[in-house]
Amino acid sequence: MKTRRHFDLSRRRRFDRAAFSLIEIMVAVGLLAVIIVGLLAMFYQTQRAFRSGLAQVDVLEGGRAAMEMAIRDLQDVSASSETVITNLEARVPAGYAPLVLDLPGGDTNNATLQDLWFIRHFNDDWVGESYQISNAVAGVGTLYRLSVKTNRLGVSALADLLRTNSPVSNPNFMRVADGIAHFRVLPFDSKGLLIVSNAPGINAIPERSPTYYSFYSNSLPPYLDVELAVLEPKSVEQLRARANNPVAATQYLKQQAGRIHFFKQRVALRNAPQYFSVTSVP
């Protein structure tokens, strides 16, 4: 009997030594919790980077599509040859001031929202195109496009319609892209120099950041530089959430230069005459 008791006691002590204590279990649970939290943080960062990459891809694709559409239309800008008709006009809305964006390295860039309209000849028809920015908040808005077709007898009325209509007044404007922080078109001569002086048929721009210029009668620039900048959708949402506070919205936008994607391309006008100097003399 003593031998059996001794055996049971020895076996119980051996089982006691093989079990985990409460402290050991708590340490193991703590280590597992740290590992799980680390994995979740890594997963969250990976998911965030993936979403950011998708947003940038969407912005780049939308910007390229808008640029290709504008360039395709601008290539065929034509002159009406009538002195009272404007062939190409670019302007900024009344009271608009370019926004100065802070760039990395201490540089700055003047962001401008320009309205553009022009006419082009297609077979026996004349087509009017208008690109305008609407719903702007602190210098960021939506780009709209209007396309109207007529015959040679209706060119004058078509030019008046393009000059006076806007996305607010005309429901036929179609949405092209959202989050536009910069849209500007600059005219250049045959030597690649900015056209800065007036000549017959030209109201030229006075400086590098134009507020207005137009080409009428038989006048057109040989080249146009199309500039476009698109703000990422998340930043657009944050900006519009500050729409009731213009100062805060402007200050927020100035800090978003790293989330603005710029596009620029020079387009040659097929129907334009050749200008050999910035004085615009053929």
C-alpha cells in the first residue's frame, strides 16, 4: 500500500511539472497579441498603399483621357475668314485669381482655371466646342464639354452661343473630369515662342499667366500648349468638405501639391497659317 501511494504521488508531481502556469499562459497570450497587432498594422498599411495606387491610376487615366479629347478637338480648329467671328478664345471667369500652389523644394506654381471655346470645320459642317470649369471650390472644379454642329450659314450664331453659354445655363454640357485644379491653353508661333503681341486678327495675351486672348477673322496660332492638373479624389472630398470656409479650403489646397498630377502637351493646328515671329506677322 505504501508503494502504491508513493507511485501516485510521484506521478502527480510529474504531471504538475508538465502543466503551464498562469504567468506562462499570460506571457504567451501577450506575445500572440503583439504579433497579431503587428500583422494587422502591416495589412492595413499594405491595403492603404494599394488603395492609394488605385486612386493614382484612376487620376492618371482620367487626366490622359481628358487631354486626348481636348487635343483631338483642338487639332482641327479652323478659321471662319469672317472678321466678326472669333475662331478661338480662352479666358478666366470674371473676378478669378490664379492660386499659388506650394511645391516641394520651396517652388511655387500658379494654378489657373481657364474657359476655352473654338470652332472647327468638318466636311460640310462647322462644329463648335467649349471646355469650361464649373462647381469650383477654392480653385478646383469639374471640366465640362459642349459640342454643337451647324452649317456655314450658322457659324456666327454658333460663336455667340459658345461665348454666352455655360454648364449652369446649358444642360447639354457633358462632364469630362472632376477634380481639375489647373486648365490652361497657351498659343505659340511657328518658332515655338509664346505669342504675346497683338496683330491683325489677334488679341494676344499680356503675360505668361493669361487672363484672356482670342483669334478671329482668318487668324489662328500654329501651336497650342494644353496644360491640365487633376487633384486626387480623396483630397477633392476633403476640399469640398471645407466649401463653407473658403480660407480653410484654399489653405488646404495649397498643401496638396503632392496629390496633384500635371499633364502638358503641345498640339499643332492643322489649319493654322505659319507665323514666323512672336509679333504674329505671317
